[in-house]
Amino acid sequence: MNIINRVIETMSVPLAPKYLRVTAILIAIYKVLTAHVFLFVMLLGLAHAEEMSTILQMSIAEQECEYYATTNEQGESINGWRFRSAEKLASVTLCILYIGTTVATIYVLSCLGLLIGTLRNRHEFFVPWMVVDFLGTLAIGSIVMACGCNDSTYQYVAKWEYWGFCFVMFVFNGTVWGVIRLFYKNLVHMTKLREVAIVAIPCPAAPPANGTEKGTCPASKCKNGLAAPPPYHYRKENMHLSDGGLKHILFDANEANYLV
């Protein structure tokens, strides 16, 4: 029992509040790398498919200039029938690769937004990735279920191996999505606390300006009629709630909401 408890505690360490941000950053880096690999594969396949389509079109043009005596039952040449079948297959392949490249580009942008959000604690950058990843998981799950219902899938891999791998990947993706969502909820909660806890520090009395008898900030006027500026250390200074308690910052209140 003690061993099981230690294993559970070890596995729950990345989800602890102390290490949750580090875990989210590592997940974001992993997702960015995976998305770029996926985009590179799609672009490479698209380039090769376009090259093959160009070669096929050139071969069809050469075939039309020649006469082929061998014909099928419909009276068309065998090579012409083969070229038309290859052209249809090339068109479908190009369409699929264009769609895949578009999806990969969207996923790369959402992963970059996730990385920026984790590094700068901007919870609104998490939403695109969460939506795209959820929809992508549903789409991949549908494809996996369709392939699992086809008996030809089990010609190269055992049935239990296929479904076991799919289950492990589904649990892994679900865990990653859950960790990001947990960090997102924590950021939203901390942002609300900061909005409530931000308090402006009262500006002390400014030093007397030339030509005035008193220097109350900012009502006092200088000799030229302008308001006397407050002391340097009190300009745009507020208090915000952080992990270590109330802290002083030298930014505007709206910028303080994103500091931890």
C-alpha cells in the first residue's frame, strides 16, 4: 500500500500548484514541436504530390499525341484509361494534402498561442488550442473507430495491439488537455483575484514647486501653471496579489493583471 501511495504521489507532483506552470510550459513546447513536424510532413507530401501531378499531366499530353491500338471493351485505349484513373487519384490526393496542410497550419498557430500564453500567463491564448485540440481528438477518434471496424486493418497488427495503442494515446492526449485546462482555470482565478485586489497607493505630498506655497499632489501648480508631478517612485504604482502576497509594481493596473 505504501508503494502504491508513493507512486500516486510521484505521478501527481507535476499537477501540484508549485510545478503546474512548469508542466504546462513543457507540454506547450512538446505540442509546438509536434505541430511543426506535422506541418513539415504535410508540406513535403504536398510538394511531392504536385510534382507527380505535373509529370502525370505531361504524360497524358504525350499520350494524346500518339495512337494506341490496344483498346478495352468501351473502345478506349488501355493507357488512356490508366492515365484517367491516375489523374483522379492524384486529384483526390492533392485535395487531402491541401486540407491537411491547412489544418496543420491552424494547429501550429494554436500551439504557438499556447506557448505564448504559458510563458506570459495570458489565459485567453489557451482557448484556440483547447478548441482545436478537442476537435482534432474527436476527428482522429472517428478515423480510428472506422479503421478498427475494417478487418483489413488487422492484417499487419494484432487487434489487441491496435486497440491498446489507441487507448494509450487517447489517455495521454486527455491527460495533456486536462493539465492545460487546469492551468487555464488557475490563471482565470488568479486574474479575478488581481482585479479585486489591485489598490492604488495614495500619492504623498509633492515637494513645493517654485512660485507656490504648498505642494499637494496633484492640485498644486507650478510657476508655469502646470500641475506638479508626483515623486518618481509613486508614479503609476499599484499593488497586486501574487503568489507571495501583495507586491508593488511600476506598471499600469491593466498590465499588472498578467503578472505572477
